[in-house]
Amino acid sequence: MDRREGSVRSRVSILHYLGVVLVAFSILQAAPLVVSAIYNETVRFPVRIYAIPAGLSLAAGLALAGFFRPRRLTVGTAMAVGALGWFALSLVGAIPYWMALKITYLDAFFETASGFTTTGATLFSGLEILPKSLLLWRALTEWIGGLGIFTLFLFVIREGGSRHALLGAEVHKAASERFSPGVFSSLRILWSIYGGLTIVCALLLWIEGLSPFDAAAHALTTVSTGGFSTYDASIAHFSAAGFRHAVAIEYTILAFMFLGGTSFLVHWNALRRRWRPIFWNPELRVWIFLLLGATLLMAIADRGRVSDIGFHTHVRTTLFQVVSIATTTGFTTQDLASTWFSPFSRQILLLLMLIGGCVGSTAGGLKVLRVAVLGKLLGRRLRVVTRSSHEVVPLALGRRPLLRDEAERAMAIAIGWGIALAIVWLVTTFASRLDGWGSLSAAVSALGNIGPHFVGGKAFAEVGAAAKVVYILAMIAGRLEILPFLLIFSRRAWR
């Protein structure tokens, strides 16, 4: 087989698997239809709002899957499938917003990309008066994207080798340890844990006073660390509205944000009562230290508020915002664009945005493990310089040796992340009216899939079409962790 024939077959495989995903995706449109019927929304928001994108997705998917033959994918082409899949599903998923709300398609595309990438940044206001079916669709986009779009749709892909390649492309951010030797069993375990956490979260929120719909919607966006709420005020709404158990609601959401931002391998070990790997997990230790350290520093920096709101409310508000930002969920009890947090606290929050959550979790950002790896590389280099040239300085993370490939991957992603951040920051500052500080926070928010930033909602909604396009690209690149996104533009990946 010559090079040209191999290139054609790669493209054929990519189009086939995109078709399979589009077919599976069309079925998910049934969920908003059910909610629309339950709440009798079909008069103002007719069935066609969801039926048209479902039909388009089904037709395009059947055409691609039927016309093009499947072949075993390489890692590079699998990553290309993943990257193109995020774009394709976001384009189709934007249609309900566009048809129902009479907004520009670009704004609808932004909202959908923000959902699928679990960024949670929104251009919408007046969420309380939006139809329940659209609010559910917003929540579902985040829940589907929480573990990666393809980890759900891989259940319908039959070819084992391609399934393995696509799983590696989608969860390349996961730790090297596997749940199970088999890909299908790993997927089943992963989604069982994910679904179980979502159900428990929803039940607790319902018991604490939320309506069944609000409990389900917030559970979907909490465990996925997405942050879409059904209210403009986000989680602050429950306290302002006088919910009897508002404090318990905050703590429940806080706990499940933490669980969503923690590696699912930790949850799997906990279910199997394997406490030793959890106790000696270096990433988990750094993760907890970061959360507690950031909370302590911010609580001390903003201690002047204790006299106004009390010690418990002050600590709870600080802890909630630290966990929300560090897990890249983005729920808020205080607006980050306001003056509630001191300049020092806002800089800590910006640092947490850069770091993000754990590897193998639903969180975004650079990831705690990679920051720890970069720290180890720096420390080892300093030891090499200060010691004898004949002395061997091992490179280890916790109790295990740090593999060269793992270190190089962390370095490559960090460099790519830094370059992408600089580009997004400079371009959006030029293309919008945002100042340097606001533009930087918005760039970090988009690339880290966080949501909140230090720009007011009205000002962010008016940044202009060019800046919105850049933010969309940044959200998808950040969720894919840079490398698969760059492969779209690489000729080698398509050969």
C-alpha cells in the first residue's frame, strides 16, 4: 500500500467514526423532548427545535458510517477524530439554542462549545425564564463532555483496536494506570462511577429542598465540573431565595465538585478498599495541600469580612470558591468580577485556574500531576547542578520512578499550554475592549475550561465575534489538552 492510499484510508476511517458518533448523538436529543412534553413547552418551543438537529445528526451520521468503511485507527488519526468530533457535535448541538432563542448562531455555538468542554462560560442571562428543556440540554452537554465525548460513544464502536485508539486519544490526560485490562470494562467502570456520583448528588440536593429538575440539572453540572446553573446568580441563588437548607446545598455541591476534580482512579481504589495507593498518591497529596493552603491564605487576606458576615460564612465562602475554581467547575457564591475578593485573593484564584484539577478527573487546567512533574524536573536539575558530575540523581514521583515519556509529555503539554495562553491573551486583547488583566483571566478561563473570570457578564457578552471565535477554539483546545487540537493542522496525522 503506497502513501497516498494510506492517507485516503485514514480519512475514510475518520469519516466513518464521525458518522457513528453523530448517530449516537442524535439519540440524546430525546431527553430535552421528554422534558419539553412534561412541562408543556411544545407551544412556545415546538418539537422541531430538537427534532431538526436530531434528524440532521442522524442523517449525516448514517451517510458517513454507511458510505465509508471502518479501519483500524492509529493514535494520531484517533486524536484527529476526537478533535473533529468536538467541533461537529458543538455545531449540531448549537441548533436548539439558535432556533429557540433567536440569537446569533455564533453565540449558540459558543454556549454549546462551553457546555461540551465543561467550561461553563455563558453568554445567556435570564436563565430563570428559559424553557426547562433548554436548561436540561445545557446541563447534558456538560455531563456528556465531563468524561470526554468519545468515552460515551465508544460503547457503540465495535472494532476493538479503533476503540482502544480512540479511548487513548480522548483520555490521554488520564494516569497510566488502568481500571481494567479491557477497554470496554474500563469504560463500564468509569461511567458507573460517574453515573453513581451524579445520582447520589441529585438525591442529596433533592432531599435538601431543590426541585427534582434543579437537583438533576445541578448534579449533572457539578460532578462533570461544568458549572452551568439554572439561575443567573449560580449557587448564591439558594441563599438569596431563602432556601431552608442553603448551607447544606453549598456543602453538598462543594463535596461533589471535589470528587469530580479528583482522579477517578482514587474513587475506584476507594470502592475496592485499596487505601494504600490512595494514601501514597502524590497527586492527591499535592491537590489537598493546594486546596487547604489557598483557602487559608485567602481567608487571612480577606479577614476583614469576618466582622460583617461571621467566621463560618467567611470560611465557607472562601472554601467554596477555592474548590470551584480549582476543580474548574465555576459555580459561584460571589461574583469574581466584583470587589468581594481582595487583589491578593484574586491572584490566588488565577493561579488555581492555571493549575486546575487532577489527571484522570473531569476537571480542566494544566493538572496537578503535571505541575508536580514539572516541579520534580526543576528540583532534579538543581540537584544535578550542585552535585558531583558522576553522581546519579534519580527522578521519582512519590514512591515510583518517573518515566522519561511521562516527563516529556508533561513538558510538551505545559509548553503548548503556555504558547496557546499567550496567543489567546494577545489576540483577544487586540480584538476586544477588555483590559490586559481582564483579557488574561478570560483567556485562562477559556483554555482551562473554568468559566468564571474577572470580566463582568455584560462586558464579556460584548467582546465581539472575533474574540468569541478565539475563545471557542481555546475552550476546545484546552479540553483536548492542546496536542490533539494541533494534530488537526498536521499533515502527518492525515497520512
